[in-house]
Amino acid sequence: RRGAVIEIPNYQRLSLNKSSAFTLFELLIVALILCIILSSVFLTLNIGHLSFSISSAKLRLQSHVRLTMDQLIRDVRDTNLLEINSNNPSIDHIKFRKVTGIDDATGSYTLDTDYIEYSYSNVLNELSRNIVDASGTILRSSSFGNIVQSPFYSALGTPLTDNGVLASKSLVVVIASQKKVKDSLLLNFSLTEEVKIRNE
């Protein structure tokens, strides 16, 4: 009839409340799933960041080695065998003057008055490039850091010595460098190039 209140028995009321609530077990399962999802997102982001750091460091390292090699090769191509040979070359040192032209009267090369000198220090892990005048005074100086190996060879694996460059008629240059990433991972990169040097 209209306006009558229908009473629900207690046992039916209890079953309705039970079906609409979460159990502790269900909440723990949801929390566990959320933890797994958040952990995997964090791990993915961490791996992505590490991968980006390694890629960036590798590019910087390769660029540094290439710039060092390019500068050295450009200089060496502007000299001749006798210039390198007559200035006590070694695995850690070369010194030479650039060829500026050819003397019309004698047909021999004319040379710059100043020297270019490359010296490697295994203590500093540094290759220095100096412009030196005839008296030995350094006019200009620059350096390439993080170089971890002596750079000058007469053949691959054969350290440069007096007359070595005359025998091989070339100079083998090895520029090797390394860089630490995240204080634990060590990246290495090296370039090797054989430079044919003009003969007299």
C-alpha cells in the first residue's frame, strides 16, 4: 500500500554492505600492482637517462679525438720528412717547420721561421701543441687533454725514433682518449691515421 515502509531483514542488509566494500586482500593486491607499475616506470626512466648520458659522453669523446687528430694531421701534411727527422722525433715528441714554398733557384723547399712542436705527457695525459721560434721561446701554446697513449709511430705498433720516419716515409698517429660516465663506466675511443709526408 502507498506510504508503507518496507523493512529489509538484517541478514539481507549485511550481504548488501559486504558486496559494495573492498577487502584488505583486494587493497593489498592493488597496492602491489601499483608498486610494480611505478617501479617499472622508474627503471625505464633511469635506463633512458643512463643511455642518454652514455651517448652524449661518447659523442663528446669522439668529437674531441677527431678535432685533435685533424689539427695534428693538418700540421704534419705541411712539412717534409727531413724536417721531422732532423728534430729528434720520438713516440712522445715531434717538431718541424712548415713548408712555405719552393725556392726557384735551388728547387728546394722554403720553410717557415717558426717551429710547430707536439709533446705528449703521460703524467698529465695531455698532448700540447706549441709554436716555437728558432731560439726555443714558446710563442703560442694549446693543449689537448685526456689523451691516454703516446701518439707517434713509424708503423703501427713501432714507436717513432730517429730515422724511423725516413724509413717508412710516413707517420702513424694514434689519438686515444677515455672518459668516465657516472663515476663507474669508462668509455674509450681512439683513431689511427697514417700520414704520407712529402719527401725532398
